Amino acid sequence: MKEITLRIPEEKLEFIMELIKQLDLEVAGSNEIPEEHKEIVRQRIQNSDSSKLLSWAEVRKDLKYNGF
């Protein structure tokens, strides 16, 4: 069995999902983020100390490519 990933415009999602259903195709999971996970992130953002945060440029300097 082949597996593919699709990027579907929001306005065509309903049509595509109906087509998948009609063709009796398997939908492998969802990339929707559960609301409780979103809430955890919101709380962490709210409780973070922005003076301790690093910019992307600072973090990127410290990243090293290990060939993986």
C-alpha cells in the first residue's frame, strides 16, 4: 500500500474528505493539535520570562549539523 501526504486548501477540504470516504480510503491520523496541548503552550508563553529568551540568530549559532 502506498502512503501520500496532501496539502489541501481549506475550501476544498470537505470535497476531498468526501471523496476519500466514497473511495473507502484509509485516513492515517490527523495533524490537528488538541486544544489541551494548545492551552499548555499558551500557559507556558504567558508564564515565560522574555528577558531569558534567545533570538533565533543566537540559537542558530549554537546548532551543529551532525550528518543525520
